[in-house]
Amino acid sequence: MSLRRVTGGEVVRTGFGIFARHEVRAGHVVVRLDRRTFERHRAALDRGEPVDITSEAGRTLWWASDGLYWEDEGLDAEAVGLLLWDRQRRHDARLDRLRKIRAAEEAVEGGRRARIPDEVRAFVWHRDDGRCVRCGSEGDLQFDHVIPVVKGGGVAAENIQVLCGDCNRRKSDSIV
Ligand SMILES: [Zn+2]
């Protein structure tokens, strides 16, 4: 791992007024920044460039817009910025995949909830006399949601009707 986030690392302000200074704290390593250095660093961060804070024992402490990082390959600011950008990009892609998986699972769950119970089917079949309620056909019959599930229709008997395939397709075509 060439780039490791500093857990608990922080950049804090100490002192007040003209005595205000900033400190970069990463475990036992504390680096004091005078005002001019701090402002130069802030400007670099605003441009999206990570800042080299200090080096010790073959590793470099970087301050990036989302935190502090130790890096031990002697990389320059551009390389560190690229690695962080790549990390963020993969993180975003992973979240995107997770959102899609969750949406797909919720759709399956919704489909299960929308399944018409057997007792409702039996009741509706009897009520509608085993025929299409629109044309009276007795062939290719289906149970139809009067108000579609995606529009909030439920699976109670009053929202279920018997339709033939042709009437069901015509109804679907007319629903925008
Ligand atoms: Zn019909």
C-alpha cells in the first residue's frame, strides 16, 4: 500500500488573532504551519493538488482535500493526486453498483408484495364469472390490477379484475 490514510489525522488552528497558527497532526508527528505556508497550502488544495507536509523515516505526509495520507514511494503531488482521484472514482463506482443491486432487490421485494393472494384470485374469478370483464371472452384470461402496482394499486379484490390478453394489452397501451 503506497498511500495510506492517517486515521485521526487533522489540521487544526491554534491561537487567536495575529497569533493564529495551524498545526498538521498525524499521530506523533506535528507540523506547525505559519500563516503564509498555510494559505499557500489552502490554495493548492483548492486547485485539487495534494500538499507535501513533511517527510520522516522514508515516508511523506500529504494533506489532500479529504484528509491526511502517508505515502512511502517517493511520489510527487501529481501522482498522489492521481491515486486519490482513482480511489475516489472506484469508490463512487462501487457505491453506484451497490445502489443498483439494492434497487433491483427492492424491485423483487415489491413484486412479491404485489403477488395476488390465492383467496383474492378465487373471489375475483367467481365475482367476474370467469370471463373478461370488458369483452366477455373466456379465452386467454389474466388477473389484472385495475390501478397498476407501480401507480400504487394494491392486491385487494376491488383492484383486481379478470381480463383477456387482448383487452389487457389494449388497457396497458392506453395507460401512460
Ligand atoms: Zn377481453
